[in-house]
Amino acid sequence: MTDTVMQAREGNRPAFERLIDHYQGDIYRLIFYRIRSRMDAEDLTQDVFVRAYRSISRIREPHKFRSWLFRIAINRVNDYLRKKRVRSIFKSSDEGTEVQPADTDFQDTPEALDQVLKEDFWRHIERIAAKLSKMEHEVFMLRFMDNLNINEIARILKKSESTVKTHLYRALAKFKKEKGLRQFLQEDLT
Amino acid sequence: MNTHSPDERHLGEDHILQAVIDDADLPALQQQHLAECSRCQADRERLENELAHLGKMAQRYTPQPLKRIRVADEKTRSPFFIRGFAFSAAAVAAVFIVVWATFLIRSQQPGRIGNLAQDMVEAERLMTEINVLVENALPQAYLDIVGETNLNLDEDFMDFLIPTDGGAPRISAFAKKGSILC
């Protein structure tokens, strides 16, 4: 992948498109986990790659491309959430959320059950997120939902590895106390 | 961070958490214990499995993107740029409309008040002219001949000069009552 990054850095567009194909799923999910809106996640993903394309010529260490790309995504998410908070002052509380269409005919179908489980899952995630500090939440998400290692997280957040581990330890200690989420995970595992 | 479990032989919760984050950070003794103890390994695996499953579930419950990412050329603008440009254009248009409307209203308001005031002055002047004519219907030249500008004629005299409709009311009224006409 480093070769592809180097080719893209030299202005090779097909090489950059290969990078898009490789990373777009990860970037889209990273964004969706944090903003919980498919359409906005798609737009932000597009925006992340446009920004990456414009500044890839400045990347010095091609092997750090992944963490560089993830940092762009995290920054864009933070910008988005900041703007959303400002906009929310001028909007009513029910605006700006994607509402899933309710279909009463499918209440007993597997699709309906899956929908309920999905809503439960994100509710549990929101509940634990509320108990974590901003940094604990970020390192927890990056480590266990985005599946990045400690070194990558440290690079993305521009923190030392020991700082990342400390926040991760605190986040895990809170996760262990979150019986509801753990039971939910256990039930799905069995 | 390094509190020990009641059972000294096994790792405590804090060590399990440390092991999940990075087992290289465990003290040597605990690392050795973890390598040999199936129960502690199971504790760590249970937590690791839960966390791994958390990641899998998050992935499972994420809707598939419908749009394909395109970075066509330099002309490509991010959707947020386009959206931002549209918002800016709309804001400029709104400000222009507000300013224009305010200017229009302000330019009309003083004129309207001016016209109204002018109309009132005209009406006042006309009423004054009418009142003068009511008081003294004769032109000024005739009034000068008479020598009096204000004759102060009372109602009875005016009735005498210009009888109301229905004949000569006062005279006929007297006549009905049996008064003698002169």
C-alpha cells in the first residue's frame, strides 16, 4: 500500500482511486459511528478524500498514510459536530435527525427484530459514551470500533502512547461496569 | 492501578484490563502468571471477545453507503464546499432583499407622510375659503361698497331673506294660529 501512496503522491490518479477503494469503508464507518447519519457520513467521507487528494503531495511518510487519513476524518467529524451544535441553537430538537420509516406490517418479521436490536445497540453505545470523557470516548472508539492499534491512535490524536493507554484503561474500567451493554453483547455472542 | 485481587495467585481486574490494552505493560510476574494460568487467560479472552464483538456489531449495524466516492479532478468540490457556497449565496441574497425592502419602505414612508400633510393643508385652505364664502358670499368689491365686511346677520334675518322649503314657514305658522297678516 505504501507504493500506491507514493504513486498517488506523484499525482497518479488511478493510484489514489485504489486508495479510495481500500479505505473508504473504514473512513465511512468511522464517520458514521460518530455522527449516526448515513447521508452526512457519505458527504463527509467524500470530503475527507477530496481533502486528502488535494494535500497528498505534502505527505512525507507514505507508511503513515492510514493514520494521516484517519486524522483528516476525525478533524472533519469534529468540525461537523461543532457546526451541528451551533445550528442546533437555532433549530427545534427534532430537526436534523434521520427518521427511519416505521412499518407496522413488519413488526414481527426478522427485519423488524434486527431494527430493534440495531436501535438498542446504538442506545447502549450512546449510554456508555455519555459516561466517558471526550478523550476516553475517542480512544475507546478508535481502538475497539475502528480497530486501530495504540501506535496509530497516538499518531492520529497526536498524543503519547502512554497517554492513550491511560485513557483507554479508564474507558475500559467504565465499560466493564456497563452491565447492560455487556449483557447485550453476550446475548448476541451466544 | 495495581491493586491485587483477593486471590493472590490470579490477576486482578486492573491487570486484566492492562493485559487487554497491552500485556507488555504488565509487571514481569503477572506476565508470567498470565502465560501459565488458563483461568486468567480466559478472563482476558472473555473481555477481548466482548470488545471484538462490539466492533463487529457496530459494523453490522452501520448502513451501507449508497454514494460512490469520486475525486474526479481539480474542479471537484466537496459537497460541504458546495453546500457552504449555496448557503453563502442564499445569505447574501437574503441580506440584499432585506436591505432593498427596507430602502423601499423608507423611501415610500416619508413621501406618504408628506403627501398626506400636503393634502391636509389643501383641505384646510379649501375649508377656509368655503367658510369665508359662507360668511360673506359677496365678492370683496361688493363688500367694500357695502362698507361692512361682517354684517353679523342672525338666523331670523337669513330665514327672512332665504325662506326654507315649504313656503314661508313662520308667516304661515302665525296664520294657522289665527294671527293677522300684515
